[in-house]
Amino acid sequence: MMRSLVAEEEYLRFPLWMQALLVVVLAVVLAVAVLSVVDGAADWIVLGGIVVAAIGTMIAVNNRRYPTRKRSFTKDADSKW
């Protein structure tokens, strides 16, 4: 069973050039869609707010694998708090 999972993971991975091509195509399609819909300053402001919110969400859900520094305190059974 474990052997088949590894094989499936390898099958599902795309090469780096294919990922880059997909990102470029997606960016071009989104740019064309935005430029065809947005026609005023108010639309650009709303679009900017959406982009800032999306970037903020990406930063908020970013998972750090390692702490940036060691903990400055420890909590043990003898602590009063």
C-alpha cells in the first residue's frame, strides 16, 4: 500500500517548467479578464483592495516550520501562572 502512495505522489507532481507555464497562462488570462471589465478609478480601487486582502490572507495562513528564535520562557509544574 505504501509503495503505491509514493508512486501516485510522483505521478501527481508537475515539472517546474510546466508549473511556470501554467502560472504565466493563468496570469495572462486574468490580466485580459481584468482589463476588459475594469473601466474606472473606482473599479481599480476595489481591485486593489481585493489584491491586498488576498496577499494578507496568504501571509496570515503561512505555516512556519521552525520558530524564528528560541523561547524566552518555559512553563513547568512549579510555575505559579
